[in-house]
Amino acid sequence: MSFSEYFPVYNKLTADQQKLIDKHTFLFKQPKEKVIHNSGEDCLGLLVIRSGQLRVYIVSEDGREITLYRLFEHDICLLSASCVMNNIQFDIIIETEKDSEFWVIPPDIYKEVSQQSAALANYANDLMAGSFSEVMWLVEQIMWKSMDKRLAAFLLEESALEDSDILQMTHEKIANHMGTAREVITRMLRYFQGEEMVKLRRGTIELTNKKALGQLARS
Amino acid sequence: MSFSEYFPVYNKLTADQQKLIDKHTFLFKQPKEKVIHNSGEDCLGLLVIRSGQLRVYIVSEDGREITLYRLFEHDICLLSASCVMNNIQFDIIIETEKDSEFWVIPPDIYKEVSQQSAALANYANDLMAGSFSEVMWLVEQIMWKSMDKRLAAFLLEESALEDSDILQMTHEKIANHMGTAREVITRMLRYFQGEEMVKLRRGTIELTNKKALGQLARS
């Protein structure tokens, strides 16, 4: 599949605009577990994900993390070009969770074309609305769902992403996704184990009763 | 001051686009404490605030609230036109906190012009980025600031908005702003009173040591 199939608004641009994007856009490959963007320090550009899995997160002054959302094949990340957008007043970090391939449209090229093209500017609006909605979902989770329900939902999501009932993930890493402390996750996983919903072994968490986890997540 | 001074992108539109907006935009006056928009039920349009103060908030299934941000003179609210925006997947409610006047650009008019005009579409991007940043600030507050610091900051903000050290506000109302229970606010205000930072009377909260509150909020 070609770039334009991953970046559908491409077909609504003029020939000159397409040429400009073709000339400057490049494909990037990165192995898993690599920080590819930190908007406090750099400005990568618009990312068009061809394959893999990436995590977008924020970090507090004292190093605590929380995952905002993830990027998968066909997703497009606008916030990695935030240096050319007015009014974005927060920093995000993006890291690969799996080996990933993505196209990068440099920020100045994105800016130049979006200022000419209502189609691209409206498309960018849709992208930002999508990210905004993901963060609003997170706000609702944090405010109105207890940690046990959020953890049950997270384990099921991970299991679906990995297509496996056995997760190879440290308690520390889960805590970083969920914006809490490792101890909180360890305590809750032990409670889940007592309820026979999971089985804990060194370095792995096996989901032994996904139905019960699902009921907890939805309750 | 005229509408175009409150809606600066107006001067970047064509004469036809300006005419269309002029024809359909109307000025609305509402007294304080009135719900003017609920995106679960209606779709008011783009709001351009001429005067007053409004609160944008979300509400959980069981009726708990949290304030996302407020709108003041010269602010523009895009999310009240979310029905014509793709990918907005959350509902907000807007209520007046003071007597307010605002222009309303109907959603279909906003949509029609933004599809033609890169200037308006980019301006809408800036507006959405601003709201998104406000919500990200809230996420950071919720995740990484304890409730006592958030309450101290809220009391100081209210005092500045009302230009008074005596706030006429119920504990219930504060709890709705901050997304917590009334009991939590009452307990913390009593603690603040013990520290001689506030004085509680029936229906009012007097800030008696704003310096100490400020230190707490920033700590």
C-alpha cells in the first residue's frame, strides 16, 4: 500500500501540494522501546503510522508517567508537530512499543500546505478532535472509575493487543501506563490473583478468568 | 465593539462568507446559572463570548460533575458545535455563571464556511488546541496534585474572578467544579480553617491568608 492510502486527505490536495509533500516526507523505521519524539525538546512532524505500535504519554516533573493513547497502523499523529500549531501548551512523549514504521511529514511542510488547503486544515481538525476525545475518555476513567476496574480493562486491552492470555509486562510498566505507583498495581494484581482472575509468575501475568475481568471492567 | 473584533478571523474571509455569517449569526443574552448547551441533546453552534462568564463541564452517568474550563469575554467555544465536527466523541454541558451575552454562529454555517476557508479551518484548529490544552492541564492537576493544593488554587482563582476575598459558594458547588464529593471539600475547608487560611460562615468562605494559600497551591 502506498503513502496516499495511509494519508487519505492526500487526494484532496493540489498537484503542487502533493509534490511538496512527496519531496519532503520520509519513511522511518524504529525498533521497539525507543523514544522517537519529545515535544519538550524536538518537533518531529506529522506521523503516519505504517506498522507497529506506539505509546503517547506525558510525564510529571518528578518522573511519573501516564499513557494518553496509543497509535497503530493507519493512525496519524498531529501532536508530534505541535511546534507549528498555535495554542498547544503541553508536552508529549512518543515511544515505540513494537518495531514500527512510519512516514514523517516535516512540521514546516505540514504548516505550509495546511495554510493553503482547507481540506488539510479540516482533516487536521478531525485528527485533533480524535486525540482530544481519547484524552476526555481518560479523564472520565480517572475521575469516575476505581483503579481495580481500570486495571481489569487495561489487562484485557493488552491481552487483545498481544493476542495472548500471558502478558510479559512488569508491574512498573503497568503503573507508568496508568499513572499510578508500582505498589498500587502489585497490591491489586495480588487481589486479582486471590479472586482467581490472574496468575502471577516472575515477569508474567496470566489472565485465567477473562470473563470475570470483563465484568469487573464494565461494572 | 463589533462582532468582527471578537471574531478576528472574520477579516480573513471572503465578502460572500462574511455575508453568510452576518445573515445567520445572532446575539443571545442569558441570565446567570442557566444551562445553555448540552451536546448530548442539542447543537448550539460556535459561541463568541461578548460578556459574562460560562462554565464548560462534563457529568458522569450518576450525576457527578467536573469543570473542564471556563469561558470569558473574547473567548470562543468550538465544542458547542461538535455535531458538525468529526471525531468528537464526548459530551459537554455549558452553563452561565454570570449574566452573559454571546453571539452564536449556527453549526451548519460554521461547517459550510470552514470547508471553503483554510483561514477559518486553521483558526478552528487553534481554538480546539486551546481547549485541548486546558483539559491536559486538568489531567496533570488531577494526576499529580493532591486535593488540598487543587482546592487552594481554586479558591484563589475564584477570589480573583469575583474580585473579593469573601466567596459566596456552597461546598457542593466547589465539589462539582473539582470532580469530588461535598464531604471531601468540607473536610479540607475545615482543615484550612484550622490553619487560619480561611474563615467559614454559613454560605461564605473568607480567604484570610492568601499568601499561605498561594504557597500551598504552588508547592
